[in-house]
Amino acid sequence: MISGKLDIIWNISLVCPWNCQFCCTDAAYVRQTGTSIIIREFGLGQQRNLDIHDINYSEPALRKLIEIGIKPNVFDIALQDRQSRGLELTYEQKIKLINNILPLSAEIDFSGGDPLACYENFLVMQEAKKYLAEKI
Ligand code: SF4
């Protein structure tokens, strides 16, 4: 049983377009060079290259965006790649977390990575906003 108020800082994704030397969150640095999407992760010690011609846009996480009129960007693609390897929560897991945590006396600050680099996270924040509206 949880009592009292919870203040949660949630690193909703480690995907990040920046490459700060002082990063303390083990962010996954993502950028595009030519036809390659480069993901540097695990303390920037490992690099993964995705060819943009090999992206499978029928993967559920990318298809979901396309269905609502959003063209997936390199960060959306990197997130999907990391989700497929079990390194990030899926959209469904994030929504489940929101629906389990926010009915409690809890508040969430979204952090990252860059919490707004991937459109999916914006959708999760919209879900969280429903609870905020109920509290006002
Ligand atoms: S998570 Fe923050 S500190 Fe780390 S690289 Fe991204 S913007 Fe910089």
C-alpha cells in the first residue's frame, strides 16, 4: 500500500538528439548521416547503424504513427528499434504505467533522453493529461 504523495521523474525514453558530455542518464544518441540512422548507446560505447531503406514501416509502433498522419522521423525509428530489442518500454507498457500510477496520489515529470524527440511519447503525455484535468 502506498501512502502520501509520489513525485516521479520518468525517463520516458533514452533516445536523444543531443550528445552532451555531461549526460548522466545513459542517453542513446541518435542522428542521421546520409542513408544511415546512427544510434550510439550503452554509455555511447556501442554504435548501431540502420539503413533507411531497410526500415519496416509496418512495425506496429511506426504504423500507429502513420495511421494518425505522422511521418516517423529518425527518433521514432530509433525508438522502435530499441523497443524491438527490449531496451525501451512499448507504447502499451507506457500507457499501462500511466493508468496504474496516476490514479494514485502521484505526479510525473517527464524526462529522458529527450522526452519530446519521439512522437509516441507525446501521445503518452496526452494520456497523462487526462488525469491532470481530473485533478484541477
Ligand atoms: S539526456 Fe539530456 S544531458 Fe543527456 S545527452 Fe540528452 S539532452 Fe544531453
